[in-house]
Amino acid sequence: MESVAAIILAAGKGTRMKSNLVKVLHPLAGEPLIHYPVTAAREADASRIVAVVGHQADAVRTCFTGSEDITFALQEEQNGTGHAVACAAPLLRGFHGKVLILCGDVPLIKAATLREMLKEHGKRGATVTVLTASVENPHGYGRIVKDDSGKVTAIVEEKDATPDQRAIREINSGIYCCEASFLFDAVARLKSDNAQGEYYLTDIVRMAAGQGLVCAGHPVADAHEIMGINDRIQLAEAEAILRRGINLAHMRDGVTLRDPDAVYIDTGVVIGRDTVIHPNVHLSGRTEIGQECVIEPSAVIRGCRIGDRVVVKAGSVLEDSVIHDAVSIGPMAHLRPGTVLMEEVKIGNFVETKKTTVGKGSKASHLTYLGDAVIGRDVNIGCGTITCNYDGVNKHRTVIEDKVFVGSDVQFVAPVTVGRNSLVAAGTTVTMDVPPDSLAIARTQQVNKEGWRLKKK
Ligand code: UD1
Ligand code: CA
């Protein structure tokens, strides 16, 4: 099998985004825009990927940390799409397969479409294949010019087009498949004698046709796939399309979405069957949810691993936490990063946890802060319990062993350990370790001054 490489054009700034962030790093369903064409290229079997970067090049590079198959070509000045490909050429020196060219700001392109285009390209013996679309309003796009036999002879940019050419409704998506041997030679010979004074990649079509080589047009079935993102309105449109696709896929896989138009699930989130997701739920950052869970309205879940039969009640926020089976959370609980809840834990309303492990079957049902704590099994944490984990300089640990009963309104001044099966009386401020099987109580004796109110009058 001949190998495939891909070039992703992503040097442009994206002026119309009116943003401090370079366009291709704007998130779309939780992933930077540029991740989408890169993923599509990978899934179309591109074994080497070159991203052409310019604006905020370092930030774009950083968003691919850990990806071994991608290298970066710096295009310091953006002199046109042809110049961008020429910048990528040295990184693909000696490569003789097919080169897919994609745009970093065209995120909805599907791998299946690229695969079809590659197949057609081979079948027709083409040197260049352009992915095209016929659209109602071709304004701003390059037009596909064909001869009588249907072969593509040129792509003409709007600004360089004759009135006749402007009337053509078949447009250039900016996505191509080219033979490497032709492509790199051709982009080295481009000239910038056009309306924009740029090196147009599109001119390689005229060059190939002039040499008697085959240039093919491959129409895309769904024009949404080639939609470019130029401003925030198109970003929102693309997100709506993507979200709809994500939600349909989850429903097909057996997840109930009570209102699929009002559930926000990012790319890469995994949900088990028979889980029910209520409206206004946000699931992001590689979250995984098991089977038969219920995620109530307005839950925000980011970067969490959640087991089966978990109930997340309304208004809860869960971040970078691990939740085992049959746990109940909320309403309005806040699990901060580093929380681990073992099976059958109950975290009730207005409970906040951080870097805390709660053992199987333990409960913190109301109004509690648990930070930097290790809590054993079958522990009851009373209402209003607080771990005083921070002394203004350092964080300290609270350890509460199995079967401890903590009464209401207890403070643990960390570092402190409560031994197994002890009871901490309501209102106690725990400042010393408590041995196992003990009662810890720290309150001043209550004094009743009878008649006191009457004397005050
Ligand atoms: C280009 C095509 C046009 C096509 C349209 C589809 C050319 C000459 N024209 O036009 O036929 O209909 O895309 O959207 O190719 N880029 C660089 N370096 C550069 C210039 C561009 O990396 O020097 C990148 C941009 O960041 C962007 C992509 O290439 O991701 C396309 O560039 P853009 O300026 O949007 O091209 P258009 O003029 O819209
Ligand atoms: Ca464009």
C-alpha cells in the first residue's frame, strides 16, 4: 500500500475571530479546532502529518504535545496557501506517496470523505484531486473550472474571476489529494502575479492540467463538512452541527438524552448504555460515565471517571475526580480535582471535596468541606463538618478511619487522625489524634443562668 501524508495549513491568524487566541486553537466541543482535521487525516491513514504554523506557532505546537506523528513547519509570513505548502516540503523530502492537504480551520471534514477522495484519486489516476461542493452562495470561494469532458482545468479565486467564472457554483473546499512528486515540484514554481499578490496553491491545478496530468474534482456529499470557521458565528454553527452528531451517536448507543438539543457533550466523552442525561448537562474533558447512571439537570462534569449506577443530582460540579459504582452526589455538590469516591458513597447537598478519598459506603450528607482527607469505610460525616486543612502556609492531611461516626459541626484541625470505630461528638474541634474505639469530645460545659433574661429587662 502506498503511504499517505497530510499537510494541515494553520499559519493564519484568523482576524475575524477578533481574539487574542489564534483561530485554530479556539475550542470546538472541547477540542481545539485544529485537532479535528488532524484526527480526520489520521483516521484516513495519514502516517505523517505536517502542520504549517505561523501565528502563535508555539501554542499550536504545544497543543499536540505527545503526538509523535506530527511535525511542524514554520511559515513566518503568510504569503499564501501555495507558499504554506512549500514551507512543509522540506519535512516531507523523500516522501513519494499521496499528500492530503487540509485546513486547520475546516473542522467538520470526515475521515470517510478523505478515504473516498483517496480512492477516487487512485482510480482516476489523478495527480491532483480537489474536494469540491456545489453551493447556493459561492461568494468568497475559489471556483472550479472544468473542460467539456468534466476534467478540472483550473481553480480561479473570486478576486481573479471573470463574471462567467463567478457564476460557477462549484467551489474549492481547500482540501486536496496530490501526488507528492508533482506537488512539491509545482509549489516551488508558483508565481504571485494575481489580485492578492499571493502564492496560490490552487494554481497547481492549472499547472498539472497544462502538463496533461489528470486533475479531478471530488464532490463532497454534505457541504457542511467543508465549512470553514472564520468568525464566532461560524464557530457556533459548527459546534451545533458537531453537537447534534455527538448526541445522535450517544442515543444510537443506548443513552437517553431527555432533550438532545440541550445537552452539551464534548468530543471524546464516553457514556454507557441506559444512562439518562437530563437537560443542561455539560460533559467535557474525556469524561467517562458508566451504565445506568442518572445525570440530573445542570450538572457540570469535567475530566471524571464515573462507574455504573451513579446518580449525580441537579446542579453538581465534578472536576477531575474518580467515582465508583452506585455513588450518589448532590444536589449542588462540588467535587474538586483529586476526589475519589468508592462504591456506595453518598455526598449530599453543599458538600465540597478536594484531594480526598472517601471509602466504601461512607456518607457526608450535608454542608461539609473535606480537603486533603482520607476517609475510611462506613464513616458518617455529620452536617457542618470541616477539615481545617490549610494553616495559611501548608496543606495538611486528615485521616478518618473505618466506621468512625462524626457528629455535626465538627472541625478537624489537620494534621490529625481519628482511629477506627471512634465517635467524635457534635461541636468538637479535633486538634489531637483520637485513638480507636474512643469518644472525642471538646466542648465547654454548658451553663444555664436561670432568670438571666428577666434581669436584663
Ligand atoms: C482558499 C482557496 C480557495 C478556497 C478556500 C476554501 C487559495 C488560493 N484559495 O482561499 O480556493 O475556496 O481556501 O476555504 O488557496 N494559510 C496558511 N498560510 C498562508 C495562507 C493561508 O497557513 O500563507 C492557511 C490559513 O490559515 C487557512 C488556510 O490556509 O487555514 C486557507 O487560507 P485562507 O486564507 O482562508 O484561504 P482563502 O483565501 O479563503
Ligand atoms: Ca478561508
